[in-house]
Amino acid sequence: MSEIAGKEGRAAFCGYETWYRICGELDADKAPVVILHGGPGAAHNYVDAYKLLAQQGRAVIHYDQLGCGNSTLLPEKGAEFWTPKLFIDELENLVDHLGIRRGFHVLGQSWGGMLGAEYGVTRPKGLKSLTIANSPASMKLWVEEANRLRADLPGDVQETLTRHEQAGTTDDPAYQEATMRFYERHVCRVPFPPEVTETFAQIARNPTVYHLMNGPNEFHVIGTLKNWSIVDRLQAIEIPTLIISGRHDEATPATVQPFKDGIKGSRWEIFEHSSHMPHVEEQEACMQVVGDFLDDNDN
């Protein structure tokens, strides 16, 4: 997808820097969309495909949240530093830095959708719509469903996962290999393109945020987000909201349903041949659904 060039920059934030990239023109007739990546700490790489929305005549803004990718890394910071509020403040700072307060959309994927929902609850000025992609409304639901999906893995894979988790050896290659069996079913069901592989490599290089907030992987959640929930606050989101997920998603229907129930007028699209990354697995259809939704809510 290198044919879509982007303009990179850095925004000062609390003495640190947020790296960003803009594909398309900020002064286009259509409002720009800001892409919130997952993890936390996964960086923008694996959601790079959303830059294809720029072909529809709107600016697409990717950025790396503090602590990962091309932004300031801060490996010395402890768990108390990495909070949803920090990342809301960073997003607000970026919106003002880019001068798009007059009107913009937000699309958040996985943790990015959780962050997007947190942001929507604050009712920020200028936010036209919210897309919550492949995200749980509660980590309790996420863990319950992850354990259910994990129970369907082959017995030897489950045994390897459990043995290393109990021993505290989740960095063991055998554990990492067993983890990939889950990912191949519920994270990305097509061969990983380079940008997805790079995100996993990026987390390995810069594990601070992911490990402290989430844990060693997508289903062994022992970080600070383990009790996170937005279920009882969703009624505060009053802007048009699109919810998307995959039929085989680790963000199962049970984890997503509260968004549909709690956000008045929200719409939920399930991609039948996708897991956690319909923007990769059913790319053309995903861009069409998201692009149409953004077009419908530009005014």
C-alpha cells in the first residue's frame, strides 16, 4: 500500500512527542479521520490499511500513542503512568496540534476502540462520529470469552499455555508458538502481511505499555486494564457510532453487545470471514462500510 504517501510530523505533548502521519489533505471537503491503534502499545503499523480511506477524498491520520512506535517510548515509567486519561489527553493534544477541532472522526481498533469510547464519553468538541472496531466493552467479558475460545484449542496447545503461565515463563519460545495458534484463529485468519508482523515485532521491542496495561498476550490479561469497563457509561456517547467486528473475532459478540445496547442509534456490522482484523482480512468490504459511514456523517 506504499502508493499512498503520507506527511509525517511530531506533536509536543507533556514534554514528550507524539509521532503522526497524514494521508490526504487536511483541508479536503470531507472531515479527517483519526485512527487509534490497539495494544495498548501496538503502534500504528497493523492498522495501516485504513489509509486507503484517503482514496475517498478525506485525510486519514495515523499516530503512535506514547510509549510505542515512533513516539517517545518511556520504558522507565511504571503502571501508574499509563492510564486511559493519559491517552485521551494525548489525543486531544493531537487534535489541537493539527488544527482539526472544527470537525473530525475517530476510528479506534481493539484497545483503540476502548480508548475511542472513553473519548466519546467526554463529548469532545468537533467529534462528528465514532467507529469502534473489534473492541470489548469490558475486560471481564473479554477474559471470559478468551478463555472460552482458548478451551477450543488443541489439548497440547492449551497445556503448553497453562504450564508456562503458571511457571511465569511466558517469554519461552514454546509459549509464543502456542500463542500463535490462538492468533491464527481469532486475531488474523489470513497470512500476516508485513505491517501486522511489524506490529508484533514492535511490541517485542517496546513491551512496556502492552505488558503493564494488558499482559503478555491477548488472552492472559494481568495488567492494569483487567478490571476496565465502560458498560455503565456508554449512554453518554451521543454521536453517530459504527461498531464493527469479525465473525471469528477474539472480540466476540458477547464482548461487543454492550456497545450496541448502550449507544443510542449505533449500528453494528459483522464481517463474516474475519476475526480481529477485517481491515486486513476483508479489506475492500471493510473500507467500503467505514467509508460510507464517514460520508454519511460528515455534516
